[in-house]
Amino acid sequence: QVQLVESGGGVVQPGRSLRLSCTASGFTFSSYALHWVRQAPVKGLDWVAFILNDGTNKYYADSVKGRFTISRDNSKNTLYLQMDSLRPEDTAVYYCARVSIQWRVTGAFDVWGQGTMVTVSS
Amino acid sequence: EIVMTQSPATLSVSPGERATLSCRASQSVSSNLAWYQQKPGQAPRLLIYGASTRATGIPARFSGSGSGTEFTLTISSLQSEDFAVYYCQQYNNWPPLTFGQGTKVEIK
């Protein structure tokens, strides 16, 4: 079935780095744009980053610009989020999500992963 | 940045009753508006896209309406599995892509 599975979360000290992965199955990965969305404990949804299906266009929330890097490897059906210079306010569950229509830049998110928890604490 | 404002923050409804949730955008988002349902410990699930189109597998008791800056999600007859938090999201003018703060639908 169509699925996204995140991994790579954990506990990390402020200032350190972490790389999240999101592995896809059940659909043609290279045809879809993808996003990262996060949710701090007992808070709402917060958009983090976007990447086009071929990796040529990327956008970031101001809160992570210059610290986080989104990338993808279409040969491995995997999306990544490299998180550097982590701060306590980056503590959240991180979800990857698929844009609902193939080849489109924008759209609703029709498939979500189960999320991976990142805790930034000394 | 387009700010999405949902109301009310919490809605107390009895099973079988109708629930009406509102979402307002700080500027027009046309019909590029989605609604998501999230239960505790789970990822969000897409309910409505294009302001009024139900996603695959979503029951007919969920309906969306509106365009421009005012949107509504209606659950016609609440079932036990519908008690959750609901978020609206605009995807018309971004980055940044923005969500509302959520409406919690709880059992009265």
C-alpha cells in the first residue's frame, strides 16, 4: 500500500545535528513533491520544508532556513531532512507528507508518515 | 504570510449532533484549502481538499464549503470516531504554507 515511513529521530544536544529519513513505498516516488511538517508537543502543525519531485526546487520556513536542508534520492525512494544547529524549539514530531497530485508543485497532503520524534535538550 | 484562524478552539458536541467548524484566512486563498483530522498519537489525515472535495474514503457526513477567506467544515452527525482535532491549511500562496491552530471536537 501507499506508505511513508520516517526514521532518524532521537535526543540530541543543542547545536548538534540530526538527519531524518522518509522512505516511500507503493507509489512512483519520483512523480511527487514532498514536504516536512512538524508538531511540537501539544501544539499545532508547523510547515518546515518542501522539495519538488525532481529536487530542483526547495523552500523552507524562516524558522529553519540556513539550518535545515531538504533533499531526496529518487533511486532510493527516500526523502531526507538534514537538521544542523538544532535548538530546543526544534523539539517536535517530524512528519513527511506527499502532495496529492503527481507532477504538481502545490496541493493538499494526501499521504503522511507516522512521524519521528526529535528532542533537543542538554 | 497568510494567517489561518480557526474557531472555536474547542467544540463540545453530543454524538449524533451536527458540528460546524470555521476557518478564516487573512487574505484570499481561492479554493486552495484543505481540512485534516488528527487523533491522539496519529498523523493527520486528509479529509477535504479544494475547499469542498472529499478525499478518498472519507464518509459523506464530512463536507466542506467556502472560498476566498471564509471556510466551513461540517460533520453532519458526529460518530464516536470523529472526536479529534481538525486543522485547516492553505496551499494557495506560499511559502510559507500555513495551518490553522486547530479545533478540538470533544464529547459533550
